[in-house]
Amino acid sequence: MLHIPLLRAGEPYRSLATYRLTDLRNGEPVAEVSQANAGLIARDLSQSRSSQARLAELSVEELLALCSRAADHLGESDLPLGETVQSPQRYLEQVSVTTGLPQVMARANLDKVRFVLGEMRTVLGGLTRGLDPEILDRGWGVQDGRTISYRRETDVLGAVLPSNSPGVHALWLPALALKVTLALKPGRAEPWTPYRIAQAFIAAGCPREAFGFYPTDHAGAGELLQRCGRSLLYGDEATVAPWRPDPRVQIHGPGWSKVVLGDDTASEWRDHLDLIAESVAANGGRSCVNASGVWTSANGRALAPGLAETLAAIAARGLEDPKARLAALPSVEAARRLSDLIDQHLQTSGAEDLTAGLRPSRVAEADGCGFVLPTVIYCTDPEHPLARAEFLFPFVAVVERPRHRLVSELGSSLVVTALTEDESLIGELLTAPHVERLNIGPLPTNRVAWDQPHEGNLFELLYQQRSLQAVGKPSDSAAQPAAVAAS
């Protein structure tokens, strides 16, 4: 059976503890995955400074060129996978059958990651606000007439990663160009993408010491978060809540993204139906940037049935079907349990499933897989559990609120697409602390600008601007300590 090893300073390592990945269509084994225990992770992370020193031998310019070469390897090359090699097509097949993501979506996500690698110079320019890369090499520099210095806050970025969609891995890639090594805990069902990215970088000439790859359990994930100077944490609210107070950990929890219509556009909802449907259903509804809410100041009762008819046309298809638009759940039973949970919430007044009458069941089967079909809920109560829900399939609640309460009651939102020209509404959204990303105008919530911060700024997580004053020009020897990580 295929074995996926750990990567310890980039070197494959077979652990005695393993778990098995299976094909969710038929339960057949796909791979055996080595697991790291907390002690092993702690030992490896104690060596992170020496690993970072190898990466720091390269300039940012050299690392940017390396990212471009890695992009080509990622999309085109046969790369090591344990004791065998993995072609790009085999990668798509493997990630599909263990995560339920159709191959056509897996391809789109792989292309997204490849695009970010190829455009890393632009991405860094956005994250750093146009900082001269040489300033990170030297630790200081003069730009726009100002002396600027940055201190790196960690030798290694930890990442506790999800299984929902490969595209999410584009968010930690800039760390390598910023001279920070990686300790990656992959999602249980999706070790494929971070492992392949690591191999693409190594093939491109990156020091292999830059990569730690640690499939592990809850205790191992906690050890990684505790030991790394900076980390990214992905998960549901129960997973991320204990870590929210820790400034070293950047949280990537539920998105609760929304489309908002103001008084000036609520009557024109038909013109925006395709955009709203894309926001809800793109990538199978699996991304935190998918809209789980449509909040409107009027005409919600008309909008919701129209959206329900549009989304109900999406059918369950097999994972190899090029027309597939839905991702499968781990099993038919899991799909039924999720559907039952929605039905339990519907027993509380204030919410109605407008897709229920458009099909015989919310659960469907295709190619041995279980699916939950797109669901549109109309909520008269903004505090109803389904008005604030987010699931890993196309699910959306339509909520109508008076214009003067629309923004204040919106709640935490990773992305808001504001379909309005009302300057006062736009102004409220611009200053709303609970809105992370804002699209003004007809842009779907899933349309990401990679040269803009996503959910927090990775550069600001990894680097701290410091004051630097010197009599005369700082020498190279004096400037060098500015690039040394804090202990």
C-alpha cells in the first residue's frame, strides 16, 4: 500500500503510528499515513533555527524565482510521494477520492495554488505594501526617504490545516518567500496538497530543511501551536475558540461571508441572482469565502424563492464528472446526519426551507457518494440558528432587516459583497469591525485578490517593524541583527 511519510527537515520518515486513508466511494484503502507524536514534533521544532538559517542563505529575489519554478513543478512534474512518484493527474484522483472534492474542482484549486506561486512577487507586494525585498535581506533599508527596519518574529510558521479544499494552501505559501520555514499539520483527509507543494519546492531547489510535515492527532496539533513562534489555525468555531486570545496564532475559522443588498438594489435582486448563486455554490460551497447569508433591506421574501430555484438546479454527480458542482461528504450517513441537523433547527420558528418543495430529498447519492443538495433558508428571525450557520455544501440563509439595522446585526463576516451605491451603507461597512474583506459592487464573495490580505496579514504576523536610528549610515554588520528572529 502507498505510504505517506512524515517530513522531518524535509527528509522522509516512517513512523510506527499510522492511520489509513480510504476511498469514500467504496471504502477501499488508498494510503497509509505516518503520524507524528507530540514529542517528535517538539524535538524537531527545537532545531528550527538551524533550518531557518539554511533558508536565509537565499535572498528574497532568489526565493521568488524559486516560487516560480515550484509552480511549474507543482502543475506539471511527477514528484516524490513516499517510495513512489505522483503525477499531476494521480494527485487529482487521490485528493478527490479522500476529500470528496470532484476532480474538476481539485484541478481548479491546484491551478489557484500554482497561480499564487507564479505571482508571488505581486502577492508579497500587496502584503508588504510595496516593501523593497532587499530590506528583508539586510534587516534595514531606506525607502521613500525613510529608514525602515523589520524584525522576524519566528523561525518557523506552524499551520494546522483543513481538509475542505486544496486552494486554502495558497495562504501559507508567502512564508517561504519571507524566509520562514514551515511546520505543517495537514488535514486528516488531505495530506496530498501540502506534501506535493513541499516536493515541488524541493525539486525547484529549495533547501529541504524548510519543510516539516506532521500528520498528527489533537495533542500533536496543540504541541505545534505551542512551540511555533507564529501559527495559522484552521477549523470550526469549537476548534479555534480556545486559541483566539493567543496573538501568536492567526485564526482561520468559519467565514460567515455574506451578500448585502441596500434599499437602492433590493428591488433589482433578479439582476444579481447569478452572482449570488456563484457566491454560494462555487467550489462546492466548501470555502470560507462562500456566502452563507444574503442580507437585504427589502424583498427578501421574493429573492429567496428565486435563489432556491437557481440553486436547486445543481445536481449530484460522480467525482470524475467534468460537470460536477457539488462535493461529497465522507459517507451517505454523514450527509443524512447533516440534513437531520438542519431539520432539527427548522423546528424552531423563524426559518423555512424554500428548496424543500423543489426535490424529494435534501440528501442525494451518486457514484457511491453522499451529497447534501443546495439549501436556501428564509429567516424572519436574524438570531435563528440557521441565519448564522455555515456548512460544507451550498447553504445560504436569506435575511431581511431594516436598512438602519442591516450592518449592526450582520455579525462576523470574512467577506461581504455590497451590492449598493448607497454611500452611507458603504461607509458603515467600511468602518464595521466585524467585516474582514469588503467587495463594493458586483464581485462574488469567492473572488479573491491575492495581492490583498485574506484573514489577517501574513507578513504582519511574521515580521514586526522596529525603530532604527543610527549616526551615519548603518553598516551591514550593524544591520544584520535586525533580521535575526526573536527568541
